[in-house]
Amino acid sequence: MPQINAERLLADLRHLRSIGAVDNGVVRPAFSEKDMEARRWLKAEYEAAGLEATIDGVGNVLGRSPNPGKAVLIGSHSDTQPTGGWLDGAMGVVYGLEVARALREDPETRHLAVDAVSLQDEESRFFGCMGSRSLCGFFTPEMEADAQDKDGVKLTDALRAAGLTDVPRIKLDRERYLGFLEAHIEQGPHLEQDDNNIGVVTSIVGLGGLHLTFEGQQNHAGTTMMSIRKDASAALYALANAINEEFPKVAGERSVWTMGRAVITPGAASIVPGYAELDLQYRDKSTDVLDAFEATVARLIEEINARGGAKVSAAPARVRVSPAHMDEGFRKHIAASAQKHAPEKWTEMPSGAFHDAGVISEFMPCAMLFIPSIGGISHDFAEDSHDDDIALGCQVLADATASILSE
């Protein structure tokens, strides 16, 4: 079986971290100067590994094996959060590069076809998982026309600034591929807490979101009696508290929900707020649970509106993403490799975060491998993993890839 070069793997990861490095983390948002610099470096590395490399019109970097026969596509994303960790996405990208090299260097596997990819904008600067959506034909002209970042920069302008406006876009050939493999840090605490080295992902959670608005009457905080107030903030607090009390009654074992953005207007101590907003996001591997969350919110809104006071309404905050189930056959290959290299130190587990594999699974079979995150930390400069875990994960993936292609 192929043998990865751990020193080379780690050196490449550290070089990629240096492009946009800030402290221990990376600032490399999609289409930024540093993002495009990283993509050009990856293209050169793919070519040095014997792959035919292209940066397409949305910034995807695809390295295509010249070998005939069915291929496996391996990769992840190299863009980051505005203040991102150095391994989130990047590790899976460099795994793709290293697995392609390792199989090419082994006489027994050099004939196998491994394509490597760095996908664009998984982190949603303009449109979440835009690169994988584009490769699969899921990124529509309507999505592109409306896309802009939080600062109002339009995607069309970002493409122009990156020199990609007239560059052709790649559409994956479904007939070429057996499927897609993505490796990632867990971004959570479970592997570390359970003393496991490898996670074989069973499914990627679905997620939904609601934008809640509270319309009341702005008024004087000293002269407006409590009985006649239409306080938008009071309705917000009541609904937020009720969500936290009622969601556990319908939640799954690993359901999560977050109310990460709240706005109260005008935001003054002596004014009864007349308007407020709350964004709610919820995730679970079961569509039934997601449906139950939405039904619970609808019921709670109806109850609060029946009391009088501020009026509450809800609208979708995003397109709902259905849970994605990983290919059982691919999972067996990864599990066998994990058992070989980390006996009894691996587990099957769902992914609580969304990944490009969740999009690509609608187009072709997919599987994912996790390694532990130190302290369960991600989306933060403090994100890190142990070198031994990074190297082990890549070796497990390399053996699994060879096994899949040789079956």
C-alpha cells in the first residue's frame, strides 16, 4: 500500500498557513489577494505532482490525473473564515495533494487515478459551498447575480478583481469518478474526549434557519405603563427563552441550535424598543427533527402573538440544507484502513458542521474522515491538531483510496 511522506505533508500545510497567516491562524477569505495567491501555489504543487491543473472561473483548483480509468476526487476548501484556523479545509486540500503523490510514488498504485481539488468559498463569504455547487452544476445564474458579501461587495466584482470573469468553469464528469473523499478536522470535542484518532463520518447534519422580527411601538421608558407596552425586546426575550425550553423536547441526541444575532432598536436604556430581530439556526442529522424545530417555533410565535404586545413573524434565513448520508461502501474502506492504522481508536460519527461533501453527495458518492481537534476548537486562531494525528489521518485516507480504486 502507498506510504505518505509525513514531513512533506506537514511542510505543505505550514506553507499554506503562511499565506495569510495571522498569529496561529489564517485570514484568507474567498477571492481575497491571499486566497488567490494560495490557489496559484496549489496549482503549481498539483502540477509538480504530475496532475493536470486548472483554476476555473469561480476559483476552484482542480488537479486531474493523466491515468486512465475511474478516478477518486479528494480535497476540501482552502478559503477561510474572516479569522480562521489553519487546518479548517486546508488539511483536506493538502491530503488530496499528498495522497495523489503517495499513490504515484508506489509502483503498485501509480496506475490509479486520483484527482485533487481545492474548492472555493465553502465558508460563505458570497455563497456557501459555491465551488462545489459550481462543479456539480448546482450554482445557478440567479444565485450568482444576487450574491454579495456582508460588506456589500458583489460576487461579480470579486470575480473581476480576481481575473476570473472570462475564465471557463469546470463541470465534473460524473462518468469519470467513483466518488469524492474529504478529510477534515472534527471541529468538535468528541474524538479527543473519547480518545479516538479517526472518525468515519456517517452523515452530515442538515440545517435550517429563521429570521425572526418583532414589531412593537417605540415609546418613553418612564411614562409608558407596562400593561400597555408593545415592547419588541420583551417579545424577543420571551421567544428566545421558550425556544431553549421547548427545543430539547423534540431534539435528537446531537441536535444543536444557536441564536447568534440579535438586534434591538433603537438600543437606548430610556426607550421602549419598537423593533427587534433575532436569527435562529438549528442542525440535526434527521429531517424529522428539523421539521419539529420549525413547527415548535411556529407554535411559540402564535402563542406570543396571542398575548398582544409586539407582533412576531418569521421568514427563512437561508435555504434549508437536508442531511447528507455518506456512502456505505466508501465508509467500509475508510473503517478498514482506520482499524489497520489505529486499531480500536476510531469510531463512526455524524458531522455537526456542514462540508462540501454534503453538496457533492447529491452528485456522486461521498465519504469523510475526521481527525481530532485540540480542545474541540475551530473557527478561531487557536484551532489546532497534533502532528501525529494529521499524519495518521492522511495515511488512513491514502490506504482507503488505494483500496477503493483497486476494488
